Amino acid sequence: MSYNNLTYEIENRINIISINRPEKLNALNIETFSEIDHAIKSSVANNEVRIIIITGVGEKAFVAGADINEFVNFTMEQGSELSESGHKILSETIEGCPKPIIAAINGYALGGGLELAMACHIRVASENSKMGLPEVSLGVIPGYGGTQRLPQLVGKGRALDMILTAKMIDADEALAYGLINYKTDQTELMDFAKNLSKKILANSSNAIKNAIKSVNANFEKGVDGFNVEINEFGKCFETKEFKEGTSAFLNKRKPDFN
Ligand code: COA
């Protein structure tokens, strides 16, 4: 698969998508965003892939935000359209992805970059990472779901503090806030993310898909997450993976979900 702004590799059932505009600190222009959308959809359709890692090329940035050059002259309508299309990709393609997506944050994750990471299911960050939603310093607000997902992850008080001051926090603070799940040395980031992937790969991909759907339901307006869980729980009982997982347990062996 070839993209202008991404590298795309598959190894041991893990798809690694690296945003590749290091000279612009991997800023998300519209083309890059649509390539991410396409790459993830391809991975969902590819049976060889069971888990996705998103990272940034270079040692400095995961993604330093939406590409400011692109929207500098936008009208109100164009601004709303940009936000709407970003929301669709982050909510439907990434957060709603039936295969787990890990953000391996390798440096600056600012604005749209942090919003991208927050839409992923798990976040690992290297110790040099800096995270923030600095949009108000540019006269805009976070437009790819940041005003909603940051409070979900860190609480309203901390989210408003970060958004209104436009400050950046480091990996230690992000870990203490619950914004990231793990912090690692920069040189170990990808190995850490791959080891985490291996732990997930040992589990039933069908059950994982149902678990992601159920957890996401908690945050969907007008949806009763408990009912979604009841349905998704029931569906598991019809699967080969449930038979394998339970019979492996009863026969005192490890399950084989591959
Ligand atoms: N959009 C477009 N270009 C960006 C960018 C963004 N969000 N973030 C960085 N770049 C570009 C810079 O313009 C520069 O390009 P140039 O060399 O052609 O001038 C290049 O990436 C390197 O960035 P630079 O600012 O020189 O690096 P730095 O180490 O001095 O500063 C940051 C790093 C992250 C602090 C700084 O780039 C920054 O504040 N970026 C914008 C962050 C932001 O507001 N994001 C939210 C956008 S909605």
C-alpha cells in the first residue's frame, strides 16, 4: 500500500501506520487525514491485521496539530466542514474501529494530534512527549472532538485548564492525569507498543470488537450502554472463539484464537 504522507507496514498481524511529514512535525493536512482514514479502513478489511499502531515519523513529533497553513483563510462554512469531516474520521473510523488502535506518541501531540491520539483506544507516550490543545492561542477551539474527549479522559476541571491556558503537559503529567496509559523511554516506544499488542493478540478478536463497541456506547448520546453490553455479551456465545476460550480454560491449556 503506498501513501504520500504515511508509511504502512504489517508485521506479525500488527499494522503500523506512521505519519510521515517530519519537516512539518507531521501536521495533519487534509490529504494526510484522508490517507489515515483509508489506511485504517484497509486494515479493518484485511484479515491479516488484528491490531493497529499509529505513530509519527522522526523523534520530535507525533502530530503537531492540524495543518495551520491549510485553514488560515477559511470561512465559517469551511471551518465547520473541516471540523465535521475530522469528527467523522476520528469517531467512526478510529474510535469506532473494531480492531484496537494504539497511539504511540513519540513527541509533540498537539491540537489535532492529541485529538487523534485521544480517539485511539490506548495511548503510550515516550518520555519526551508534550501534549496539549493550544487552539485558543490561534483564535479557534479544538475542532476534532477535543472539547469532548479530553474531559472524558482527564475530567472537566483539568480539561478546561489545559484548553483555556493552551498549555502543554509532559508525559509524567499526562500519565498522572490518565491522558496516557503508559510512559516509556523514547528508544523503547515501538517495542513497548508491539509488546502491548501481543498481549491483546492473545485474546479473542471477536470479544475485543464487542468490548470496544460496548465501551464506546457509554459515550454515545441517546444510547443505553448497558443494553449494548447485554447484546454484545450475548453475541459472544455464538462464536468459535468463545468455544475455544472456554474449552481451553476447562482443559487447562492456553486458547488459540488465530
Ligand atoms: N501546522 C502547520 N505547520 C506546522 C505545524 C502545524 N500545526 N506545527 C509545526 N509546523 C511546521 C512549522 O511551521 C515549521 O515549518 P517551516 O520549517 O516550514 O517553517 C516546521 O513545522 C517546524 O516547526 P517549528 O515551529 O519550527 O518547530 P519548533 O521546534 O520551533 O516548535 C512547536 C515546535 C510544536 C512548539 C511549534 O511548531 C508549534 O507551536 N506548532 C503549532 C502547534 C499548534 O498550535 N497546533 C494546533 C494547530 S490547530
